[in-house]
Amino acid sequence: MDAYSMQSQSYPRLGSRIGGKRIETGDVLIAVENPATGEILGQLPYLDRPSVEAAAVSSAQAFKVWRNYSPVDRAQVLHRTARLLLARKDELARLITVELGKPYEESLREAQTAAELFEWAAEEARRAYGRTIPGRSSDVSQYTVYEPIGPVAGFSGWNAPAITPARKISGALAAGCSIVMKPSEATPGCALLIADALEEAGLPPGTCNIVFGDAAMVSECLLDDPVIKMLTFTGSTPIGKQLAERAARTLKRMTLELGGYACAMIFPDVDVDAVADSAVTAAYRNSGQVCTSPTRFLVHESIYPRFVERFSRGVAALRVGNGLARETQMGPLANARAVASMQRLVDDARMRGVHVAVGGERIDAPGHFYQPTVLVGLTDDCLAAQHEPFGPVKGITPFRELDEALAIANRLPFGLASYLWTHDTRVVGAVANQIEAGSLAVNQWSVSSPETPFGGVKDSGQGHEGGIEGAQSFMQMRFVSQKY
């Protein structure tokens, strides 16, 4: 039986994981919904404050054990976890689809990447990148060493329910840290499957605790606790700033991956039809609910009409539906609030005279569906040009000169991802030097993989995840100077 026919497969029991124990009861239960059907998948019990405090204590105790594992032994646990996740990628992909709504083939790619993150972290666990510094006399030896920073508090959103927890957990464990992870209550099954794989792989109890509870209470509990040495958060800019302010009270290390608003600059020396076709897939992946999603296309005026026509035609042809249906190319939005937000952005654009070339309406069906939408001639005064839509609403704007395109791309306080399509090396050099973003993809739509650093600038965050930079985020350096 393939995944597309597994509509009735049972949903897992939900609960938190603390010190190797499963907590599957609680006074407060939160319904987990399938956004494509409105079906209630299960009830997620929330922890109370003493239980969250116990998770921090458990993490501190486990850290004393895990930090003393050799890098080779830590790598073996992470390698086993990666193999288990690969063996269960179909199950994980189906969980992603029923909890989040994205098409199953997209979910499979996410499940694969989650396993690859543990594979990469397993290799990085064997490296620490210290260095030797020549002394000022022959009897002095100087060098640096890296050590794990300590117990980590991790918070992740719902839009990448396997990749984001996997990136944070694998990076922390590779460095020798323990972690208390709070995934989104909207997509709990994905994180729990990862936690089960870690347990089966031999991770010591308490080294990775999974907690679900009231977000304000959990963040207050963990970030006020001096035993927690670091915060890693992926989510909105306003929430990230609130958490950063709280974490600063105890001088915690912080890695923050916050909101974005990615512009794509397209110049006339490209194959316009090919770029437009690929842009459709990139822009509406996961219904546009991706922090690096290209949101506003800045197209040179000489190719603007052709791009608009080709892109709009591709968007209009997208098949929207349940992610478990083979023909589906775009699934639902996460919840009713997201649908209402899309309508607000489109209504505002219409009011300001922007042409809605495709879509622009809710889809009258069970679940939380919105038409893939194209706003042609999007202007800076529109709400859709001021705020990250985080959904299937995309804008297209013409430009004449490179400086004009850069001014539009850099005008907002966000700086996570950016895209450039051209074969002119002078343009590539100028954009690479002047774009205010943590990542720039040239002639492609990919800005992140397990082996590369990922992070934002300005209001899109600080620090990096992935690559050697991500591993070092969970470490602190000691300088040693020895005289013989």
C-alpha cells in the first residue's frame, strides 16, 4: 500500500518526552487538526509548569553524561538516528502531510532532508576546529579548544515540522549539548517521531526532551532558568524579539531565524519562460508557507509582460487539494487565520488599484484553502509589500535599473533570503555586495542545505544553523596558554 492510499492510517499517541518518560496525559488538551479536511487527528496534552521545570533539570543532568561521550560515540548515535529516519521517511512524510497539508512528494523531500541533517551532524560531531597560535617565546604553547555550551532551549514553528526540529536537535547533540525542544503544537507528531528515533538509536534519557505547553509559560520557564545556556528559535520576528529580550536577562547565547520577505530580481539575459516556470514551483511550495519563499518578483521592464503572462498561466494551472491526493500540487494553509490574512492582503491590494491576475479568493471547501494568487504591479504602499504574506500571495513589480531593484529589495527591515537571475557577472557582483540578506541564490531557488550556513540579518535574526557555523553556534571557545 502506498502513502496516497493510507488515508485511514492511525495517528500516533501524543505527549511530551521528559527524561526518557512519555507523558501522554494532562489537564489541558489541544486538538490537532488536519488542515485539508478539518478532521481532528488527536488531542495533545499540555504540560504544567512543574513538568517543564523538570524537563530543564533533566536536561542539565543529561548534559553531564552526554558531554563526556567521545565525538565518535556521539556520531554513532546520530548516524543510527539518520538511518532510522530514512527507514521511516514514508511514515514521517505522511505525518507532515496530514498535520501541515503540504503535498506528499514535498513532504517526502522534507523527511529526507531531516535524515540528512542528522547525517551531517554526525560527521560534524567528529570535528571541533580548534587552532594553534604561535607563542611569543619557544617555551609557550597557545591553542584554542571548543566545548559544548550546555543545555539548550529550542523553539520551532509549524511550517517545516521535521526539518526545523531536526536541524536544532542534531546541531545541539553533535556539539555535545542537551536540548529541551518545544515544537509547534499544530504539528506534534513529526517531532515525536524524531524523538522516538533518537531514543531507539541509544541517546541517553533526558538528552533530548520534547515539551508541549502554553507557549508563554514554557518560554518563561526555560529562559528564566540559569541552567539553560542557549536559545535557538525559528519563528516570527515579533515573537523572536520577545524571547531574545527574556533570554538576555540571563545572558544566554542566541540563534534566531526570524521572518523574511524574499525578493527575486530577474534580468533580461535569462530564458524568461524557463525562469517563470521554475518560479511557480518555488513560490507556491508548501503553499508559500516557507520563510525563504520568493514573495515579490522584481522583473526588468523589457521582459516584464512576458514573465507576467507565463508566470500567471503557470499559477492558474496549479492543482489545489489534499496533499495525500496524487494530483495535488498545492495544499491548504495551516489554519483559518492564515486564510483570513491572505484575503486581507488581496483586498487591500485591490483597493489600491493593483491587478489581481490570478486567484484572490478563498476556496469554498472543507479545510483551509486559498487560491494561488498573483498581484501584478504590486506597489510599495500595499500591505502585501510591507508584510511577509507567508502564503500563496505573490507580487510582481517592474524595474528599469539595478539600483532601483536593489532599493526595493533592501527597503524592508527583513533580510533572510534573496534571489537573482542573470548571467551578467557584473550584476552578480554588485548584488552580492549590496543585497541586505543572509543568503543569495543566483540562477536557482535553493538557499539552504544541511552542509551550508543558514541565517538572516536585520530583523530576520542572528547567528547561523547548518554547516560548520551551525555546529559552532552550540559551542564556546576556551583559549589555553601554557608555559613549559
